[in-house]
Amino acid sequence: MTTGLLCYCRAGFEPDLAAELGDRAAQAGVAGYARANRGDGYVVFPGDDPAMAARLPWRSLVFARQSLALFAELRGLDPRDRITPMLGAIEAACTGVRYGDLWVEHPDSDAGKPLSGLARSFGNALRPALRKRGLLTPSADTALPRLHVCFVEGDHVLLAHAEPAATAPWPLGVPRLKLHADAPSRSALKLEEALLALLDDAQRARWLQPGMTAADLGAAPGGWTWVLARHGLRVTAIDNGPLRQHVLDTGLVEHLRADGFRWHPSTPLDWMVCDMVEQPSRVARRMGEWFREGWCRQAIFNLKLPMKKRWLETQRSLEAFVESAGGAVEVRARQLYHDREEITVLARRVAGA
């Protein structure tokens, strides 16, 4: 049986996640290497350390949508009875464990998406079987571990479990967001997802309060400005291009036709956001300048990545940001579902700095 770490990612970014896991594991003193195939939508980091998931937590990873403790890999399953060998593997590996929920999933890839129907129907069959064996609670309980069954193929399954508080709270690690009819552009979904994935409920309530101030650099046509205004923030939108009129009509937005790489506020702001298309190192250094000069307390910005060596560029850009900021910042970064060839960074001034 294969044990270790199972991580989901955007299809095509498996080598980048594998490189990240290798570096993170080395830093954490975890021996091993990642197993990855481009286009699979997932990466496996084999190992027999039961604390591996805790030592490589999901919140610390950039290219992982989800990070799970892998405890079994089953191949050659008989389509007439997949449940019996699966129950055997679960009972053998997880003695005394009772799960609070079951998620039956498939990789978000070209090969995995056709398995969605199987995953849905198999979940309906597996739940009563687990409950009959006392392995699953009658209703969802987030205080208990969550069981994950990932169909890679119809006869190939990865079994894993997760602590709900330490892992992504959405199947496949993907929040289901719908584009609002008033959103000026689809980029609004990127900021909405960032606020969900990079902040918890308490942080959103504390750090996104009506009346706070913000700047949106490269704002046109206004997608990110619109999201901030919906939270009641007063936004200065910086762009030489036009904003949608209904964004300006909120009464919370001032549009300044200026260059986002040159403009800065006269007084400190609560937030700065930026989704400008530019070299990641240049964006990173400019974002760092905002913190070094005290122009904002928190920021969310995107770094557009090259086609190759994206993990290396991510490391370089984040290091350049911290150096430019003077080091007194907390950084969280992730490739979101609504990102493409980019990552999204949340930065916050360290308390007392």
C-alpha cells in the first residue's frame, strides 16, 4: 500500500507542485520525492511519516489546492465490487478511526472529469456500507477526520483522510463561486476566491470592515474594485482606462487616471490590491515598496508566472517582495482555481512592525 501525501492541483502544474513539495519536505526534514505526471491534476509524495500532512500543511503550499494524508492506493478494482476491498483497506489502515464525512472525488483533469458520475454514484453506495461497519457517522461531523476517496480511473483509487480544520473546506479544494450579474469582469472571481482561500471567517470579519480604505492598482474595468466596494470599503481605483459606470455609481469609488506603478496615497490605507499584467519580479518589488513606505497595512496581488520553472520564479518573486518590504510582513500565497498562469499573494504588515 502507498502512504504519504496526496495533493490536488491545476492540471499542467504537477511538476511545479512536485518541485515545491520537494523543497518544503527538505526544509521540514522529510525524506522522499514527489511522484507526478503532467496533466494528472494531482501529485503523490510517498512516505511513511504519519505526521507528514502536519509537517507540510495545506495552508503553507502555493500550488496545492488540497493536501491529504494518503493511506492506501488500490489498483485493478473489480467494477462489480469495489466496496469490499476498499472497506478492507480502510479498516486495516485506520483501526479505531471513525470518520465524520466522506468525499468521493476525481482529479480536475481531462482524464478525471469523466469520472464525476462514477464518483457521485459510488459515494451514495459507499456511505451506507461505511455506516454499517461503524466507520462513518450518521451525519456530517467536522470535529472528526474526513475520508477522501479519489478515483484516478475506474479501477484505480487513492484513499486518504484529512483533518477538516487543517485542509481546504471544498471538494477538490475548489470553492464553487458564481459570477455575479453586476461583476464588471470575470477577474472579480479571483479576488472573491482569494478572500475565501487566504483568510478565515474571523479574519474576513476583522480585516474587511465597512468604511475601511483601499486602492486598486490597474483597476479597469473595475472587477476587484467592485468586490471591495461590496464589502463597504472606500476604494481609490487607479488606471488610465475606464471603469464601468455602475462601479462608480456605488458612491464608494474614486477613479484616478494614473499609472499604478507610480501612484501612491498621501495617507496610509487599510488595503491595496493589484492585478496588473507585468513581470512578476517587477510587481513584487513594487508591492514591497508599498509596505516599506507604510502606504498600506494589507495587500492582495497577483504574480504572473512564466511557462517554465514556475516554482523557482515563485520563490524568487516572493523573496524579492519580502526584501523590498523590509522583511516585516506575513505572506500567504496560492494558485487559486480562478487563477491561470499566476499565483495570488496575501501580504500583511506584522503586528508591531
